Amino acid sequence: MISKKKALEMIDVIADMFPDAECELKHDNAFELTIAVLLSAQCTDNLVNKVTRSLFKKYKTPEDYVKVDLEELQDDIRSIGLYRNKSKNIKKLCESLLEKFDGEVPHTHKELESLAGVGRKTANVVMSVAFGEPSLAVDTHVERVSKRLGINRWKDNVTQVEDRLCSIIPKERWSKSHHQLIFFGRYHCIARKPKCDICPLLEDCREGQKRMKA
Ligand code: SF4
């Protein structure tokens, strides 16, 4: 693994490349964001935004999702991967919001992670984007970028990736860095075809150098 100093230098370069990176999931409040993040598992933000454009007009509150038949909700999100499980989780999540949290999205990691379909990543995104708490969610892009750059080992799990990044990046930058790393992975260090030939990090990136020689 590379040193923390070198890792932060690389993260600074990424920050300069994407200074305006932000959450691309469209939402108007914490509840809509929670539903959107839940829908985004193994699915692009673009597709989620297409679906939520009409979904959020039809369903405005947890009651709306609880009242509807499961089959109707499944039809409403059918174009999204894993829609059957996601529909069930949305209904369960909304039932819990009504039963335990007065219909509001809770403000702690522990409470968020007690909701159906909400894992650490979703909780981190909601805490950071909706409530402004410093948080660094590790999604597929953040994990891949961190490993390609040698900030983490390939065998590390997502918790180890999060811990290492949080130990390197100053806390006040966690939320912004999360979006910048996602943008870097989504638009530059792309999963199937990273732009190594024009990458400002190539000199320090073993993965990139390997790819350029291949
Ligand atoms: Fe990604 Fe290639 Fe840049 Fe390395 S050199 S960070 S693999 S785009």
C-alpha cells in the first residue's frame, strides 16, 4: 500500500479534477434520498432518477408506500434491477419509519441501519447528504479507485476501505471526497476502460502503468 501522505496527494488531485462533485440522485428531502439510495444498489443513478421522477410524484410519504399493494409498487420500479426485493424493503422500511420514528428518517447510523434494505453505505450517504454529517460512503467506484491507486489492498473489504480513507482524509472533507471519488470512478477511472492515457495520476498508479504496458 502507498503511504498516507502520497494517498492524500492523489486525493487532492482528484479533488481538483472534480471540485463540484455532488450527489447525483435527485431528491427533495431525506425520505426521498433514502428511497433513491436504496433503489440505486447495483443500478445507475441515471436509471434511478428516471424512475423516481414519477415515483416521487405518486408516493410522497411512508404511508403512501405502506398502503399500496406490493405488486403495484413492483410495477412502478420494474425497470430497476432487483425490483422485487427492493419493493419489499421499501414497504418494510416505511412500516418501520411509521412504527418507530414517527414517519421521519432517523438521524443516527445505528437507527438508519436498523431499517430494511439500509446498510452502512446507504446510512453514510443519508447522514452525509441529507443531514450534513461528515461521512465517507464506500460504493463500487470508491472501492475500485482506492484499490487501483494502491490506497487499499485488493483483498480489503469495504469497511477496511472506509477506515483507511477516513484515516487519510481530514474529517471535514469526508463527504465531499466521497462524491469526488465517485465522480473520478464514474467518469475517469471507469471500471471497464479507465482513461489511463490522460490520467494525471498515471506516474504514481501501478494499475495504470500495468494497463498502459499491456
Ligand atoms: Fe485509474 Fe488509470 Fe488513472 Fe490509475 S492511471 S487512477 S487506473 S485512470
